[in-house]
Amino acid sequence: MHTATLRIWKDYSCRKESKSLGSKMTSGDTKTSLKNAYLPAKGLSLRVQEAEEAEDYCTPGAFELERLFWKGSPQYTHVNEVWPRLHIGDEATALDRYGLQKAGFTHVLNAAHGRWNVDTGPDYYRDMDIEYHGIEADDVPTFDLSVFFYSAAAFIDAALCDDHNKILVHCAMGRSRSATLVLAYLMIHRNMTLVDAIQQVARNRCVLPNRGFLKQLRELDKQLVQQRRQAQLRDGAEEL
């Protein structure tokens, strides 16, 4: 149904463009008219192509997603920048107050908050100009991290709205919990598919969320892709 709608939209627009072109053409301005008429038609064609590509996208399975991580960067230091001013790090990075201050971090998102995890909290940074947000999560496949996807993404997005800010998202190792939340942020606020988000992060840091977290990210991806498809159809209908 979606593909048929897109084709109708495309055919209608092409007929409309052709009619307009025919009424404008004369022997003296044929080339100019052709050039000017082609521009909107070309833009429309690109929009149709983008919509069709989005229609064809299908969330890969867990094994295919893991292969994307394996093809990524072998780089695994204490902390790596995976998106402008957005860093993924480990416990050692989070505990290094002097290092955080020297590096200019203004926000910390702890995906391993709690007494038995990385026990920092807002008091740990109380005399520093750092805004803290903690999520008490366990790195096990049965833990539902998805309930924190939107709140964590909102915290990251709010931090990055100011060009002077710099955020550290960490857990114990900086490989699973923190990476999962960063991937969710890129999907929710940067309109990336899960594949795009993984490629963005994996090229800058060696990460690998556990299978349970990958399953939750797949579900998020399906939801967001469906929402975007519906939005594209609405936009297409409005242009008719």
C-alpha cells in the first residue's frame, strides 16, 4: 500500500510538472524553462527515492548486528568520543575527577549507578561544575534497559544543545550499558536507524551490548522506523 501511494504521488507530480512546462515553453526560452522545471522534479524524485529506501529498510537480526560491531574499530581506551562532544567511557574515567575537569566534561550519565556498581552519584561531583544523571542498571540480558531509553536520550540531548558542553556516558567497562544508551540517543534524537547508529559508534570505540540489550534496541528501531514511514506518507499526502 505504501509503495502504491508513493508511485501515485510521483506520477501525479510528474504530470503536473509536465503540464506547467508545456505552457511555459517558447522557441526563445526553451532551455531556461527546461532547466527551471527540472529542479523541482529532481527534488521530488529524491524525496520519493528516500521514502522508497526507508520502505525497504528492515531491522537486522542480532547476529547481523553483532557482525557490525565486530567490523568496527579495535580501539578500546578508557574513553572515546563517538559523536561530537559525546564520549563513552569506563569506571576509571568516571572516578577521575581531575581528569574529567581537565578534559572539560560538564555532564555525566552513569549507566551503572548504585552501591554495587560504579558508586559515584551527584555528591561525588558536588564541588565540580558537572551535572549528573544515574541509571541503576545491571549488565545482564534479562534487565530491561529500554525503560530508560527516552529519559537517558533526553539528558544527552539537553547536554549537547549547548555547544560548550561535553558529556561522558559510562558504565563499568564502557562496552554494553553505556553503549546501548548512546545508540538509543542517536536513534531517537539523530534520526538514525540502528544500523547507522552502530556504525557511527563502532567506528570510534570497541563496544558490544549484550544480546538482551540488542533485542531491546531492535524493538526501538522497529518502532522508530514505523513512525518515520507514517510521517513520510503524511507529508506525501499533504503535497498532493
